[in-house]
Amino acid sequence: MDNEIEYFDVCIIGGSIAGNYLCYLLSNTKLRIAVIEEHKKIGLPFQCAGIISQKLSKLIDFPQKIVLNRVHIARIVSPSGEYIKLSGNEEPYIIDRIALDQFFYEKVKEQENITYFLGEKFKFFTYIKEDNLKLVIIKSSKRKIKAKMLIGCDGPLSSVGRLLGIINKNLYATQIRVKGSFNENEAVLCFDSRWRELFGWIIPEGNHVYRVGMGCSQSIGKKFPIFLKTLNIDLKQKIDQQGGLIPLGTMNRLAFDNILLLGDSACQVKATTGGGIIMLLIATKYAAYCIRKCFKNNRFSRKIIKKFYELPCQYIIGKELRIHYLIRVVLNEFDNKAFKKIFQIIRSTKIENMISIYGDMDFPKSFILKLLFNPKIILLFLKILLNNPNIIFKVIKSYRK
């Protein structure tokens, strides 16, 4: 049996940005790393709206050709069609997500200590003991691998997570790329009670190509055509279409014996927007540090992984993800009157200036704290809470997760 098993130090499940960036961060070590990716080509299928804050350039070095456009305005549209325009210092990137996924893969694919197994599907793992050391046996559709650490980067429907008892609540998302004549300088977010769990969006990719999509919890096949019709989209101009899942909630438990979860599998995703690249890049740095520590000390217990990975993630991004979830829970209870009221408050106060100074796509805590000094905002939120006391229970439940 041992002759049929291949040995690696680390086995990563998933070859998207999380797995590839982790490989890159570990590429200067002597660790033997295997990556199992079920698709035959890295970066496909394309499943992302691709709007990312400019923190991306502070976290990683990447070629500018990955940036297709930048937007300066966010237009927020209420269910009644009323809207506000917000601008700030973010000026987020619209990126070529396929190229971003492939970028780190191209950097590491020829390294002797890193092996990619493309077109293979992860099946299951089991624990074994060898020389008093706990190890993991990983079974894919084509091979068995023995490793000291298993990393679950396998997306919202993570098979690694499921075997560990972690199951995400996911939203459905769909998007078309289409030729159009919208404003190439603004991203549009369209809220509607029919898709209250997220929103519809128009993201300008550049060269008069737009990513038009939406996310919701059910019946997306019926709701998406309704959304396209409201925008007067000419489907003859459609270039292609994508679909996928977005995990919704707060960050999962991350640490297990010999195993950690990273990216969508860990629900390291903002519940306000469904975006997660900045969060997962930060988490990946902690994951790489943790893996180095584990091998240096030859200890791979949940206690060690929690100390060097889960707890730092909870402290840095976990708290922010809970705030994103709180905002999402409140937004889900907004009706036309609530949207109209908050638009009035924004227009009649200095909140727009606050957004410009304190607004942050990824880390909203400081802005929310500033916002809560506005008595009109407090009264609106109290009214929503009184009319929807279930909000409190949802928030409490998220802290018990």
C-alpha cells in the first residue's frame, strides 16, 4: 500500500488565488507541496465580479495589465429607483480575475518542490499515525497522498470543510459580460426586496464591456431576467455568462488537527458585497506563517494552528467580517421607506464627506463607529430593530459560531 502513496509535506486542495498565493509564499521553503485542482486550467471557470479595493496593491505586487479599469463613483439604487452617488478615496480596481488566479501559478509551477495535479477531484481524507506523529492521507480521483498538513482552499462547497463538519450557507450568483453604454466611471449596486440577500450590479470592465450580475438565495434563474429587463439590456450584445456561489455569514472555524481552511471554504467573505480577495490574501499570509511554524516545531495540532492562524485571523479580519454581516442583516430588513429615509439623511448631513474620509470597502468598523454618532442614523436603526427583533438573534448567533 505504501508504494501506491505519494508523500508531500503539504497538500493544498484548490488552485484558485488562495491556493496559488499560499504556494508562492511557501515557495522559498524546502517543503514539498502538492496542489489538487479539479479543473484542467487555472482560473477557469471565471466566477467573480472582479471589483477590489486598492489595498490589493499594498498586499501583493502584480502586473498592471491585470487592472482593466478603475471606478470613482458608487451609485446605490433603492428598490423604488431612487439613488445616491458616493465617491471616496477607494477608487477600486476592476481586475482580470482569471489573470490574477494564474499570476502566482505561473510564478511557482516550475518549482521543484511544488507539484500541481490539474483535472483531479479531491475525494476524502483520513488520519493515520506514523512514528507517533499524526498524518493525513488524502485521496483524489487519481492518487493517494500522505502529508503532514492539509489545506482546504476548495471554495464555498468545500469538501474538506464538509468532512470537518463545516457547511457554508451559500447564495447563488450569476453574471453576464455585455457590450453596453453605461457610465464607465461608476459601479452600480441595485437593491430590491426580491434579491434582498445581496444586490444586482453593473461593473464597468472597460472598452464598453460591463459585468452585469446579481446574487440571491433562491430562484435566481427567474429573477435575473427581471433585473436585466429593468436595465434594458440588449442580450444580443452578450459576450458570455458566468455563475457561482457566494458564502454568506461570518468566518468559520479555521483550525483542526493537521488541517486549516482558507478563503471561501472558511467563509472569509464580506457579507455586504460577496467579495473576499483582500480578506483571503491577508488570511493567506497568516496561513503561510502558521505552516512554517508547524514544520519548524514539528507540531501540527489544532492548538498550534489555532494559535498561529485562527486567532490572528479572528483578530484582524474576523471582527470586520462580523460587522459586514451585521450590516447585511440590517440591509435585508430595509424596505423602500428605510432606503428613502437613509438617502435623505445622507443628503442632508455630512455623511458623504465622512464616507470620503473614513469609508473603507473592507474594514468598515471605524466608519460605522463614526456613523453611530449621528442621532438620525441611530433613530432609524432603532426603529428597524424594534420592527425586526430577529436581527438581534441573528447577530448573537453569529457570535456563537
